[in-house]
Amino acid sequence: MSQSLPEEWFIKDTRVNAVIAWAFAVIFVVLAIVSFLNILLVETVMAAIAAFVAISPAIAYRSWTWTIPWPLLFVASLPLFVTTARPVFYDEIVTGISVATLAMLVVVALELTTAVRMTPPFAIFFTVIVTLATAGFWAVGSAASAAYLGTTFLKTNTELMTIFTATLIAGAIAGVLFWLYFRRQLAANAERSGEISA
């Protein structure tokens, strides 16, 4: 797996997918505004990133139908609808996988809108690291918000470590799933190339 990530692995050019993806983009923008008004700064940043990722292919290709597949946007939207302060282990794993999916979509957005190019192994590593960094960003942001704005935060260090552990597991699970997906796509590409050369 040494070649760079082809954008067609993550982009669709259909009207139905585009309508759903743009609907998700609007929802993300609304969530960002609502979170900002409620002084939920971490959620505001995550929603804003999700909105940008949702519309970045359309901007890059200058076509409103070029969008991220809507099931990926749905998975990425889950942490915005889940109460992240709840230290329930399995809920945190689901949220972590969602964050990892969003991180992978950020990789795609970077490849579409910048000169950055990543190979599948590095993209997987980057996704896991960004997932863990997001958990740290959430913890620092939530603690600062609790200290200066009077919002709620976790009561014990054990709860915080539970969230970090669940996020690590989720990042690893997502990394394996992306690796399997990339292997399948690379095998399909090789098969298509063989058919063309034959």
C-alpha cells in the first residue's frame, strides 16, 4: 500500500448523495451555531470542521454533486449528537470511531484542497493520532470551560482515563477497518488495471 489515496475512494458524484450530504452540511452549521451560543467551544470546532469536510469536494471540484458519501458523514456526525461528558465506556468507543471517521474525512479534505498527499499506511496512523488528539482537545477545552464559564466536567480522573482508553481502542478499531478498506480498494484497482492491460 504505497500509492497515495485516490479521492474517488471517498467521493461520490450523484444527485441523491449530494442532497443528503448538503443536508448534513446544513445540520453541522446549525450545530456549530447552537454550540457556540451555548458556549460549547469544543463542539463548535468539531461541527465547523465537519461542515467544511462535507462541502470541501464540491468546492474543490466546483460541482455541487461532488460530495462525501453520506453514510460516512452520518457516522462522523454521531459525536455531535452524543453527550461526550458521559463516561460510559461503550458510548465512548462509538464516539471515538465517529471521531476517527471524521479524522479520515479530514485527510480526504486535505488531499482535495491542499498539496498534501498521504499513503494509506500514513493516513491510518494520522487518523489514530488525530482521534487521540481530539480526545485531549476535548478534555482541555471542557476543563477550561468548566473552570472559567461554569460548565460541567468529569468529577474524577478515573472517568477521564476511561474516556482516553475508550478513544484509544476506538482509534485502533477504526485504523484496522480503514486498513481493510484500503486493501480491498487497492486489490480492486490492481484487478481493474490487469483487465485493462489484458
